Amino acid sequence: MSSVMNRYMKIYEERRDEIERRLREFKGMLQKSDDDVFAELCFCICTPQTKARAADRAISAMKEGSLLSRGNESSIASMLRKHGVRFPETKAKYIVAARAYLKLLKSLPSDAFRARGWLVQNIKGLGYKEASHFLRNVGYEGLAILDRHILRGMKEAGIIKEVPKSLTKKAYMELEKKLIQFARDLGIKLEVLDLIMWADKTGEIFK
């Protein structure tokens, strides 16, 4: 086993309870309100080129003030900007547009890949990474969230030679298969591996 694999397994052993607790929280998301699930979608819309904690603070603030469900683009953009979310005007437009699908988010196909395809096709602001992120956060399994932390970890682990500057659909699927196999080699679920790799780069178990 490589040094990177050993490091990942050490993180898992040390933080297993925290990781399992977070995964249980994800599994319970679809039992929450439509607004809670929509807030998770909006979080994933906001994360591109923005720190996850900053996006989470912005979403929490807007949720408390009912901006996510009723605010206009200007008020949402202002709140996103306040919390350091990049491209606030564009993301505000995506959030307002996504309201049309609020009632459908809890009735997506049970198959994770079909659900992801539907999200990418229908909801502006969601690419394969963001759609995978949302679905993982509401309890789906088997999808890779290929953000910069994961891609850097893949390079360190020797799964890929270089971190790609951009990903086409085909490239995303190919890298996803490689990460799925890596998780199998470690004997853990892909969702567990994602949290381990994220913790390895950021020091925390988040979402």
C-alpha cells in the first residue's frame, strides 16, 4: 500500500465516527423539508470557485431570512457578495431559476447516474461536479465529486498524472471510474473516500 493510501486509511481510522455520522446526516436529508433540500442545492450552485464554508455561511444567512425562497436576484446577489461567494449575480440568477424545480428535488430517479443527468440537463449552474455534490449531500451513493481537492489527491495517489484544467463529460466519467476503482482498492465506499480526501486537504469533515 502506498504512503498516500496509508495516510487515507489512518484518517479513516482516526475519524471514522465523524465520517459515519456525516454520511448518516446525508442519508436523512430527503426526509427534511423541501426548503432544506433546496438550500442544499443552492449551496452546491454556490461552491464553484468559492470556499465551501463561505458558500455555507451565505446559504444559512439567506435561509434564515427566507431569501432563498422569496428573495429577488438583487437581494440574493448582495448576500452572496457579502459572504465572499464569487460571481454573485450569476449565481443569484441560477438560484432564482432553480425555484421552479424545488418540488421535484425529492422525487428524482433513484438511480444516481440518471438523477445526475437530469440535474445537469435541467438546472442552470450545475455541472457534473455540482450535481454529484448535491446528490451525495442528500444521500445518493456512487458518484465522484471531482473538485480541486479531490483531483489534487488523485494526482498525489498516482491515479492521474496531472490535474486537468477543465473536464468534459467524457473526461469526468473516465476520472470517476478511476476514483471508484481506487476506493474499491482501499475497501471503502466512494463517499467515505471523498470525505477522507477532503479532510486530508482541508483538515475537516464537512460536506
